[in-house]
Amino acid sequence: MIKLKGIGKFFPGVVALDGVNLSVGKGEVHALLGENGAGKSTLLKILSGAQPADTGTIEFDGQVQHFHTPQDAQEAGIATIYQEFTLFPDMSIADNIFAGREVHSGGFFIDHSAMRKAAKAVTDKLGIEMNPATKVRDLSVGEQQLVEIARALTMDAKLIIMDEPTAALSRREIEQLQSIIADLKAEGVSVIIVTHRLNEVFECCDRYTILRDGQFITSGRVDDVDEDQIISMMVGRSMESLFERRASQAPGDVVLEIENLTNQSSLAAAAVVLKKISMTAAAGEIVGLAGLVGAGRTDLARTLFGAPLGTTGDIRINGEPVSIQNSLDAIKAGIALVPEDRKAQGLFLDLSCKHNVSVSNLGRISSNGFINEKAENALVDSYIDALNVRLANKDQPIKTLSGGNQQKLLLARWMATNPKVLIVDEPTRGVDIGAKVEVHRLLFEMAKSGVAVIVISSELPEILSVSDRIYTFCEGRLTGEFHQTEANEEQLMRYMSPSILSQTGASEDLTLAVAN
Amino acid sequence: MSSASQANANYKNAEKKTDYWALFAKFAPLIFLIILVIGFGIANDRFLSTRNMLNILTEVSIYGLLAVGMTFVILTAGIDLSVGSLLALCGMSAAWVATGGGGGGFGAAEAGYGWGLALATALGVGLFAGCIQGYAIAHFKIPAFVVTLGGMSIYRGLTLLIGDGGPISGFDGVYRSFGRGDILGIPVPAIFFVLIASAAALTLKFTNFGRHVYAVGGNEEAANLAGINVEKTLMGVYIMIGVLAGLAGFILTARLNSAEATAGMSYELRVIASVVIGGTSLFGGIGTIAGTIIGALTIGVLINGLVMLNIQSYWQLIIVGFIIVVAVGFDSFVKARSGGKG
């Protein structure tokens, strides 16, 4: 049905994909697997026409294709269900399903009743018992995902691409989806699924392809392998050799203690609710938080930096209970957070490098509200030197710097606040290897100076190389605790995947699986 | 190391490419203003007379005060459409107090409460309105556009109510001197404008509050996560523009020796135009007081020059509108050019 050969995609300074092959037969369900950053998303973007490939050929339905826009791919018969929702929240289910392909009567007016009928037919099939006139805004995240799927189904596509389709679905909805996939298969439709839940691969996929670091690793029949084999192929060894494991050092006194931290409702941005999280971080220690996207790691960080309403549980700093309602409280308590999304949550892109660093430290370099420029320059210069930030002029807008240098300045901002606890969320996302190593070195130095450092990362090699101790998260729960010496990728991966919750018979009170 | 030096090289190239455009964009408003002044000066020799220059300066000073406040508001990515109406309301309230509670008519000044209380009233009304609008915007997160659109209508209505639909006129000499007086030949309104604009520029550059204003406008979520009290910062800018509307309203009534119910009509256009022509981004985070002063002068020169050339006043609106679009369009063009890679 579709055959990709030698696909390459190069961004300035980064090879996103190189020599990737993928072939999917008619009526085949194919799993596309790989770690975060392996190149799956880029490959999907090429398949769906969102980005052109730089090298290689795409053969679809017996013809060589060049997709320039998503419309090209759709017309050829490829429907894509994206991980991020592309729905219009204030339009009805039916209008969303047929957006851009409205059913007309008499050539001009939209035939609402026909559209609703057709929408009803497909949503019934999916098991959404809902009036197709309902606004999408009123649906749950899982239901919205099903609407996305319904949209793809009505396109009469020959190939449907699903990017993490089950991430937001309940067990029942997942089963519904799997039976739909079986129907599609029977009708001769091909499906490509990207998923982190390996159990699903064995439940509904025929073949698999594994990518790692933008390279094609292997491809084969699902029946011929087991979960452990897939994990070791995904993880590989190439990354690990880049990062030397840090010699563990004896941690000092416990700085941060969290006990039974629970969110009654989810943070606005994510659908993850923390459930009875208890953990500690000691002075001089680097604690890694591992988990799939949406496992609750970031939500924990954000809760520590301004708890949403309805959060229960205790947070103690140096043994003293602290109440953190907002970021100001957190900073006063000695917590610093370098957020996940550097551009959206961290940087002031149009402001100068200097101002980006000093913004959280104005109290120390000003008197009576007036900034002492000398003190400011001295503060910023000292960090630019210490962190080896490459810039021509500290008054240039920070957006002109590379990702790595931006990240260093963001770290500088928070290091300058002299925190007791430094939380870094995805500290090396989108930075080149050289800067990555430097950022790690900074984290080591922070720990050495007695700060409790918490590192959140989707890259397991990173977590393994920097952490003294690692906690694994899954679906808002803490599922395991590992000391550096005992942890390895396969093990972490197992404790990050939802099957661990069922294996341990997890209910509200999950007993911690401690590896030592 | 090689990737790092390569990144450095890339950056240097990018800098070279953007420099020319950025530099041009920076000075374009000033160049345009100078061209305008020279052009009008050639077209009419009375234009460059000291008398006319001071006249322009006085005119500009009044809405210039509002533009200074508006710069702060727009830097936070907000907007205040109510400035013209609030200016009228503050002026009318001051006049009402000065004339002894709406006695009205000429010669009522003796019965009034004096310029001091009148000034305090104007500033107080501005402060109060700024507090309410700021609270609605910062705390209840009602869009600034909506809050101040409502304010625009409410204040105008209140102004008409206080003045009973008409003007309140006739103030004492000290009151009038706020609009008509001069110190060493420099009009009092201009002195206020220069002092306040300077203070505002220093505030933006050298105070924590100024930094917070840029940060909130640049990226509100990041500002919050950086430990900035976003609500307090937003309250601050709306209170500031309210108080400045009070001062400007007082000065305008002093200059006219009368509080008109229609004072400050469509000032929001002039004021926002001044800020935008001066290079402040409507998306917040970028802009300077110096730019706003140039913007305000540009509009003042334009209006005055067109009058001197006997061009029908309707053309003012058309030309000012045109310039706003061109100024913002030019800005977007430059940003796209300089590869707004974030």
C-alpha cells in the first residue's frame, strides 16, 4: 500500500531522519515505534504532507507521490489523526467531522441533517452515544479523541495514521477503537499507529518498524518478538555512550519532602491528576523523574510551583511545612523551576539576554524599586562567564541565541535566585549535543553546591546519566524508585508503562516497587 | 566545539542580515517626523514660527500625557479605549468642583472650592476609574478591550450627566494657568508633559515595575512563572493611565477655561496612534517612551500642518488612519524580514 524508501529530513544542524524505510501492506496494522526524539513525529509529518522530505521516495498505492500540503495527502487517501487535537471546540460534533468537506444540498447550502445523520452513523460505530449536534467543547478529552478518529474514518482513506490515539482514552474506549481497527483491516484499510503502550502493539498490530535517533533500526512481524526485545531495540546503546554516568555522591540532608500530594482536579493544561505522590530530594542529590508524556511529572513540578485548587498533601522544605499558592510563594520557599516549554513558559523572547536573567532577581539588585544597573550587569556577566554562554552582547534579544544558550540563560536566571530546590523540566530539549553536555555539567555543579536538583526528562539515557535516584511515574502515580546503580532503561520503561499498574494490581494505594 | 562555533557563526550571519532593517525601523518614525516638519515648513513659513511650535507642543502635551500612560498599557499587551471619555469626565468633575457644585455659568468661580480641590478631584476620579478598570482586567480577566469599551461609554455618559449636557466654564487664575500659563516662555502643559514623560521613561528603564511591565507583555505565563505578580503589574498600568487622564483632563479644561462634554472625543485614536507610530508593539513587550513622544509629535505636527495648509479637517482623520496602518504594517514587515525566528 505504502512504501517509503531512504527518507531523510534535515533541519539546520540536526538530522531528524536519515535513510528511513517503511512499508505497510494493504489491510495491515503497522506499529511505528521509537523513543521520544527518534523521529516518529517527523516521519508522520512527511507522510501526512505537513512537511516535505529532503531525500527518499514515497510510493503510495502503486504511484510515486510528492505531498506538498496535507490536502495532497488527504486527496491521495491518507488520513491522519494527530496527537494534538485539531478540533473546533465551539462547533458541533457533526460540523467537526465534516469540517472542510461539508455536505451540500443544491450546491450551496449545507445539508445539516444529512451531515448529522452521517456523523451519527460513524459515532455509533465508535460507541459515542452523543447527539451529533453537541459542541465538542462539552466532550471529555477521550470523546474528543474519538471525534478525531471519526473524522478520519469518514474520509474513506486507504491509509489512516494514528499518533498516540489511545493516550487519552479509557480502557473501554480503547477496546472500541481496537475493534474499529479490526473492521478497517477487514475492509482493506491500512493503519499506522504510533504508540508508547507496547501492550497495544501486541494486541492489534501485525508488523512494526523501529526508529532510533532518526535512523531506521528494524522492521518485522510482531508475532516474532516480545516486549523486552522491542524495548532493547528502541533504546539501543548509541545515546548512552554519549553520557558518562556520574559517580554518585553521598546526599546531604533531605531538603524537599512531599507527602501524599494529590490533585482533586487536573491542571488546566493537562489531563493528569496526581495521586498520592510521596517523595524526597536531598541536598546535593539529583533526582530524576521518568515517565511517559502525561504521566504526571510536569504536573508535579507545576504543583510545586503554585498548586491548583483542590490540591492536598504536604510539602516541606528543610522540614518546615510550606504553603505554595503561586509562583511567588514557591520562589520564597526556595524552589526554582525551569519549565518544560522554554519559549512559551520560560523566555521573554523580545527582551534582552540581560533582562531575561535578571527578571527573577530584581529584588537583590534593586533598592526602593530602582534597579542598580551596575549590580545587574555584574550579576548577569558572572553567570554568562560561568555558564560559558555564547553571545555577542548581553543586550541583544534572547531570541537571537541558539536553543542551548537560551537554556543556559534560563538556568542562570534560576541559579541566581540561590534556590534550595531546582526543578528542571526537559532541560535539554531542542539543544545540540554540545550544549547538552554543558547543561548536565551545570546540573552537577548545582548539586555539588548543595542544591537538591530534580530533573524531568523524556529521554531515559539522560535521566540515567544525571540522576542519583530515579522515580518512575505512570498515569499520575509514582510507580517505582531506583538508585542509580540499579536502574537501567528496560526496567524504567517497564515501570513507566501502564501495564505496571495492572501487574501490581494497582488501585488507589499502589505499593511502591523499590528496586533496592 | 565545532557545532558551537558553527552556531556562533550562524548567529553572526543572522545579525548582519537583520541589522540594516532593525536600524532603519528604529529611526523610521523620527525620519518621518523630520521630513514632515521640513515639508510643512517649506509649504508655509508661519509653520516654523516659535509661536506655532509652542502651540503644537501644548496641543501634543495634553494627549501626549495619555500616550505615555497608553505606552505602559500597550506594553502589557493591553489597550485602553476609555482615555478620551475619562479625560472628559475628570475635566468635568474638576470644573464642577471648581465652580462650586455645578453652579455653572461665568463668574461662578468665587463660589467654588478652588483649583486645589478641583485638581485633586480630577486626579481622584482618574485614579478611581483606573482602579476599577484595572481590577476588572487583572483580577477578573475580562478583556481590556471590553472593559475599556464599556468605560468609554460610561464615562462619556457621566460627563454629560454632571454637565447636564453642556459645558461648565469659568475658573480662577491659578486653575487657568495650568493650561495657559508659561514658565520662562515654556507652556505649563509642556512642562508637565516633559517631566512626566521623563519620569515614565526612567520608570520603564530603571525600576522593577518597568521590567515587570515588559515581562508581562512579553510573555504573561513566563512572567507568572518567573515570580512576577502579574495582577499587580496590570493594576499598576491601568491606574497610571487613569491618573494621567485626570491630569490631562484638568489641563485641557484649564486651557479652554471650560469643561466641554465633548472633550477628548476620539482621543483614543490619536493616543493609540501615537504609541503605535512610535514603534510600540500592540502584542506587548516592545516599545519605548521616546518612540511614543515622536509618535505624538508626528500626529501633532500633521494636524497642525494640515490646518495651516487650509486642508479640510476631514482629511486629518483619513491621513492619521492611513499612517497607523502603514506604521504597523511597516513594523510587521520588518519583523518578518529580520526572520522573527523565536
